[in-house]
Amino acid sequence: MPRGVATALRDVGGVLGILQREPGKALAADREARAAAAGLSDAQIDALLDERIAARKARDFKRADEIRGRLADAGIDLKDNPDRTTTWAARR
């Protein structure tokens, strides 16, 4: 995006109260805020995801489902991706 257009968008966004942060930082801050609202920190969620991944590798699907359920109860949705990674998002 040309520098002038980006500056103009930021200026207009300032009036509206949007577009003031770098998108990656804004998304990370939103993710952290939603995790905190669910009563968990990013680190706690990541630790549970690591535990769930290990359980799945060990074919302990009962434990993996328990972790998914615990996170779901806290308002955290998991998405298992084809590349065997898992991402999460807190419900709004």
C-alpha cells in the first residue's frame, strides 16, 4: 500500500478510533484479552494445547477430549488443522 494511502487511512481511523495499531499486534492483544476473559492466560492455554497434542500422539483420545472440553467450557474453541497443528480462539 502506498505510504500516503496508509497515512490517510490511519488519520481517518484515528477519528473513528480504529486502525491505530499494527494488525498483528492488535490481533495478539485481542487474543490475550479474550483468553483473560475466559479466565486463562495465553501460556496456560498453550500448555493445555501442548498436553492435548501429546495425548493425541499417545492415542489417549479420552484425555485429549477432556482438555478440549475444559477449554470449551472456558470459552476457548480449538481448530485442528490438516497439517496437525491446532489453533485456538476465544469466543466473543
